[in-house]
Amino acid sequence: MAGNQKFHISNLSPKSTKESLAKYLGLDATPYLRSSSWVDLPLDKSGKSLGFAYVNVPTHLGTHMTDLNNTKYMDKRIVVQPVYGKGSQPSMYSSPNVFVPFDMANYASGAWPRPGNIRNRRYGGHPISYEQVSIPVEKKLALIDVAINLTNKIFSLDLDFVLDRALNAGIEKMILTGNTIQMSDKAVLLANRHPGFIYAGVGIHPHFAEKQWNAKTLEVMKRLVSLPEVVAVGEVGLDFHRNYSKQENQIEAFEKQVELACEFKKPLLAHERAAHQKFMEILSKFRGRLPPIVVHCFTGTKQEMKTYVAMGFYIGITGFICKEKVGKNLREAIADCPLDRILLESDAPYMIPNAPITDLDSVCRSLISKCKTGRNEPCTLPVVAYTVAKCLEVDVEEVTKATMDNANRVFNLTNTTPVDEES
């Protein structure tokens, strides 16, 4: 089937069933996955599994499947291998033992095995880092990353290690953004596999509005937004700076997704570039119904920030604030922003917080050094926190506490009743 990839799974327990295997693989996480994936599990005459299965999944989940190689299912280490048709060439994922499974117990012990067979792997010609993050306990900050693009393919080779570095750097929770249907679906899948640590946002980014937005997309989005692990609609919005999609397509997709956020009472992670007037015009149509609005990766003017704060919106601050020249205006603008309106975002793999090296202590320098491939990682979020604290002239602990409280409240991460932020 076009758009799908087949995998062979062996070393299965005789007690395996289609339903339990599909659940373990995460193929029942969303309506889209349930309709586009299937499991073929041969049985013997007594109805027991023969010890292997064939699984078909959408091609964009290929990395997810290989990540499950050598993980424990029903007390047995399963072997997951791609199945290639005639003339097909094995990919880099065809070798076994690609990843050691992501295991929360590793964080406490610090035992994170380094798989030798992927040591020299590269992404875009750059070596991938499998290093750990080590921060003295007294310098570790507790943070929540409210917008990160972990479904970006740049993380496909070492996602487990990226998550490990984030946790060791003090990131206690993170919200994955969805930019397309496929990325939204994968965000839900990751949230489903790492409850309490990863949460999902789902949406169609303005860059993809022209190609992806239609009536069918809206129906899929409704099913995704209704899921409990989905805590936000986003990343959605308007981008009249690049105009990768026609403005009329962006406007239609944005309006429909704002309506969706209002209907399901879930916060909006909103992207706005060179479209402030139209952005406000659209949101003003929903006054009285709006859920919390987070202006994602704010890079606008001081006056625009004042306007958003006056509307009761939250301001998402990324590593852009650390940039010596282009971040200067943002550093000045945030000095007047109430702390209870600020949220911190890594926006990884974008927005590396590359402040002048002389402005950083040894811990922050160490964290930024993990961005060896030119990509940002969530482990650098403490650098953003320190910069915000400096701009506000407060202790960094005050920033971390306030931004964590804000994130827990806005996205209902503590299972409390969602707040109504409409002003």
C-alpha cells in the first residue's frame, strides 16, 4: 500500500494478540492510526501466536517502529525489522538494536547505555550527540517547555538521548507542537507513550495550510483534539512574512482552528509573523469564547506585546531573546511584561539560545554545547530562563516557579479544571 511501510516482528509471546500488540505499538492511539495501520498475527491450531507478526504502519512512523526494537513486550525482547520488497534497499534502520528503549528509571540511576552500532551516525552531515547532560543538583532548574517540535525528522536518529538530556537538565514536562496532520499524529503517539512527561499539541501550521487544510482535515483534527493527551491546538496562526501558503488559505485554516480550540476549550499555541492586524482581527471575532492564547515564539514589537498582554494572552519566549543583536528589542520589551504572562519554549530544533559566551556560566555553556549539529534541544531551556530573569531583574528561581505555575494552569497539566482566560 502506498504511504505505508511493513515490519516483521519476531520473538513474540504465544499469548500475544492483535489487540494487545497494536496497543503496545501505539497503533490505537488515534483514529487515524487505527484506520491506517493493521496487524497480521499468525496463530496455531490452538489459537496461540506463532511468535511473529507483520505490521503495516504509515511511512512517517517508520522511525517509531524501529525505536521499539529490543523493547520488552510480555516479558520478551521483541525484534522489529523493516520488510523490503523486490529491489528495495535496506535503510539505516534495518540493523537490529538501533535504540535502547526510553526508560524513566535510567534518569534516577544515570545509567544510559551508549549503543555502539550508532555511534557514528550523522544527520545532515553532522555527527549526532549521544552525550549526557550533567548539572550539579544545586544549579538544576525545574522547567516546563511549552512548545517543542520533537516530531521534526532531525530528531529521528537520537530522540531517546534528546529526551534524556532534557530530563537531566530539569525539563519536567514538555508540549509537542503539531504542524501537519502527520506531525500531530506523531505528537499524540509520543504523548501516549510517555504520559506525564510529554503532552501533545495538534494543528496545521500556516506554512502548510494551502496543502493540508480541507474539510476532511477538520474532521481529523476534531478527533485528535478530543483526546486527553492533547492539551493544546497548535501550532496554528498566520505567517505573512514568508507566505509559504496563500494568505486566504492561512486565514481559513486559522479561523477554523481557533473555533476548534473554543469548542474543546483547549489553549491555542498561535504563530504570528508580519500579520499582527489580521491576527487580532480574527481572534477578536471570538471574544467571549476564547480559551487561553499563547503567542508562540514572540519576536514582535513592544507595542504588540502590550496589546497581547492587555488581551489576556500569554507570551511564549524562546532562545530568540538570547541573540545579541536581533534579540535586543525583545529583551527591552519583556522588561515590562508581567511574569504571570510569560511561558518558556525551546522551539527546538529552532531558536538556539546562542547568547554571547561571556554572558553564560559554565552550566549554560555546557547545555548549548549539546547543539552540535546546529539544531536546538530542549535541554537548553535553562539558558532562556536565566536570560528572562536578567531582563526582569529577578532571581531565576522566581522565573522558573512562575513559568511552571503558568504552564500548569494554562494547559491544565495538573488535572485541574481548565481556566477561562477571556478578558
